[in-house]
Amino acid sequence: MTRFDYRAAAELFTGRSARGARPMRYHRFDTGAEAVRFAIETLPSDQLIACVLKIDENRYRHGEIRAFYDAAAYPLPRKKTESKEEPASVVANASERKPAAAAKAPAKSKAAARKPALKSKSAA
């Protein structure tokens, strides 16, 4: 992994996204750690893909920024993110269940349910 100085002043360029052109925005941070935290915790994922972090004369893209945030050397507390995906235990239990269509018996219409009763009365 690239050596990264979390204490150096940093510049972050954001704005362009996959959904279309947006004006480029410039953000200045006192430390690289603050810039990394802003990029990961604040920016929407489509903007993170197009952002560039500049420290000294080095430029870093979204994959490297994510690696800096996930690294053990990252000095700031990380935000606890709520996962949009279900926990693995819930997913495992869901795979053990039968599909909803197979679990339900086909429903009979009210008219079909009454016909046998009417036939039995007329036969008696």
C-alpha cells in the first residue's frame, strides 16, 4: 500500500458523477485524515467514484481513499455505518425457507368452495 501522511494538508476535488456533469467542487482540509473521512462518510457513492484527493503532489482516487479509511493506521474514529444489506445470519435463514409461492397452497374461489356443499344438499 502507498505510504500516506494523514497529518498533511489535503485538497479534495468532488462533483462529477455517473449521473451527469456537476460543477467541480474544491474542499481544503487541515489533515489528510479529515479529507478521507469527509470523502467516505459524507459523499454519495457516485461522487466518491469521481473524487480526487491531493496531498503534496500525490493524487489518489476512490479506491485508494477507501483503503486509507479502512487501514489500521487511520487516526480518526470511524462512523458506524448502517448496512443496507441484511446480516449474514438473516440471509442464511432466508435461504433455508421455502419460497413463498411453493409454501402456499393454491387458493380456491368462494364459488368453487360452495359448489360441493350445494351438490351434497341436492343429492340428499
